Amino acid sequence: MRIGELARATGTTARALRHYEQAGLISSERASNGYRVYEEGAVVRVRNIRHLLSAGLTLEDVRVFLPCLDGDVAAAPPSDRGLRVARERLAVLDERIAAQTGARDRLATALRQHARAAGTPGPAGS
């Protein structure tokens, strides 16, 4: 199947597929006309990659799951290494959320203080 067909079958873009290939997560052969040609099994692999990415993992994190990307990743029992990667990614996401929440709170406080000083309404939800 060509790259456009794989993109449609997996709900992604050709650009994302080229990125996954560059990262070593999928592979293709080149047809005589230079087009990328993927095996039918690439559909499952790409769907699994997208599932892991949507869970907050990075492409580098997904590499840990290479041995099981051609099966049902969501139903498979996780490996110790996979669990470690997921826990590490969760910690990073928690740190980012905390930083964003702190920034939001500081901005809301500044707007409330400004509103009180100016006698105007504060930010929405305050």
C-alpha cells in the first residue's frame, strides 16, 4: 500500500508516516517509481504508535514497545521496561501540568489585583 493509502487507513498524515519511518518505527520499500510501499501489517503498527502517542508518550518512548507494535498493544501485558517508561512520562507530564497551573494561577492573581486596583471585573472564573 502506498503512503496516502496508509495515511487514510490509519487516520494520520503522510508527513507523520514519514516521521515515524525516520524514527525507525515503521519501514517501507521503494517501488520502481520511487513511491514508498508499506506492507498491510503497517496499519496495525501505525495505529498502535498513534495509541501510544495519544497516551502522552514520545516517539522515543514508543521505541521501547517496538517488539509488540504489530499486535494488540492496549491488551498486551506491559513489560517492566514499558511500565518504567510510562511512569517516567507520567512524571514529566505531571511536572508540566504543575508548571502550567502555577503560571495560570499567577496570571489570574495578577489580573485580579489589577482589576481591584482599577475597579473593573477580574478574570473569568475568579
